[in-house]
Amino acid sequence: MSAPLSLYLAAPRGFCAGVDRAIKIVEMAIEKWGAPVYVRHEIVHNRYVVDGLRAKGAVFVEELSECPPDRPVIFSAHGVPKSVPAEAAQREMLFVDATCPLVSKVHIEAARHSENGLQMIMIGHAGHPETIGTMGQLPDGEVLLVETVDDVAHVKVRDPARLAFVTQTTLSVDDTREIVAALQARFPQIVGPHKEDICYATTNRQEAVKAIAPKCDALLVVGAPNSSNSRRLVEVAARSGCDYAQLVQRATDIDWRALEGIKSVGVTAGASAPEELINEVIDAFKARYDVTVEIVETAQENVEFKVPRVLRQPT
């Protein structure tokens, strides 16, 4: 007889509106122009999603120079530096920008502050495509990156009275709050965004994890190792009272020996993980335990973003 297990399923979890839109853009581009369609960088950070699109005719590359000029190219949901669409236009390429509208909002904010003569400080992770894309909206030196509270103490600015800040959209809400407080303490005149840069989906998924983590002996986050928002969910779970929090890409990654003796488990997923992978993990637990599933909903999401006009069907 299987041991009983309480499984707490976080809601919201998984796909956000920006990811859903980006995947649709690739699928619609293949339908409209045929294969192959090139995609600069992984459209979203999930191997299962990327492999599925590759099977349909998407070719994933890291640089525009890898794309032939006579095939369409799509820019990933994370956004790109201004130099990328400029190069595509110079090569007379057909390109579609799948940047999440909430990332584009940050790009617009940064440009507006720069036009007003303010130097930008970006709170983000070095090397992440979104950070590279946002910093690439302005000339070198106009955006300074900080990753931690300690970085704030050492950042060298042009004029402490002429600063603004933006953030990566997929950060830890709590960590970012501490960094913002440090920036405001050191630079009292720094200008912040009109509305929080961390996106609704990141915030909602972190709040859902906070709600289930104290109930769980273990918590699994379905997501990719290079997914910033997924990794933040693991950190939030650990801080919120769950002793064992792990990132898994699929059910086959679950370390069952580490879970021996557990009576409760939480399951959530990063914003680029499809529901099929979440169900796969739940089914794996049901195969080994007598599972009772409880959905813990902390918010409802009804956000939807339109796809670019070039891909829309005539009405």
C-alpha cells in the first residue's frame, strides 16, 4: 500500500502571458512563412518548449550573423539590444520582435530617463539576456548594473543627483526591495519606475510559493536552470520555511532518495514551463504515493498580450 502524501499545487504557476505570446509568435511565423524560421536566442528558457518549436521548423541561433538574410528571424521574449534590430534592418531582413511587453516597458522607461539626462542603474543579473537587452537600449556607460546590496555601496555614478533605476522583470521581490532601499539611502534623489518593473507573473508565482512552502517537507519548482524566475522560486521556497527546495526540468530529474519519508510536497513552475511538465511531475508522485492534491490559489491571472500585426489574420 502506498504511503499517503499531501501535494500542494501552487496557483498561479507556469506560463505567463509574455511566454504564451512569444511561443505563438514562433508558431504563427512558421505557419505564415514556412520553415525554417530563425529565432535569436531561446524564445523562452525551457528545453521542452524549444525542442517542440524546433520540431515544427524553428532554428535557434545566438547571433544574427548565423541567420540567412532571406528567412524571417524572431527576437526572444527577453528582449534584445538596440543594435540587433538595427543590424537586421541594415541587412534588409524580415524580423518579428517577440519581446515581452512588460520588458519593452522597462526599455521605454530607460530611454525616457536617458532623454531627461539621467544615468540609469539597473538591478539585474549580469549576463542574463534580459539584462543585456535592457542595458543595450542606451550607449555604453549610460546603464550601470548592480546585483546586490553590496554592489550599491561601490557603484560609481556620474552625478548622484541625476539618477534613475530600473529592474529586470524576473527578480526576487524581497531581494529587489532591499537593493532599492540601499539605492534610495545612498542616492536620495534617484528616480524609480512609475510602476513596479518586476512583472505580475514573477510576483504572483513568488507569493504562491510563500503560501505553500511552510506546509511542505519538500518543494519542487518545474523550470530550466537558465530560467531566472524559476531559480528565484527555489530561493523563495527555501526562505519561506521549506527545508528541501529543488529545481527540476522534468519528472525524470526528481531525486526520489532525497524525498524518502516526506509527507507533504509543494509543486510549482516557472513562467516558461508548460502545464504538461507540471502534470508529469504530479503523475510521478501519484505512481509512488497515495496523493491528495490541494490547489492553493493566491491570485487570478487574466492578462493577454496581442501578437504583432504582421502575424495577425485579416478579419
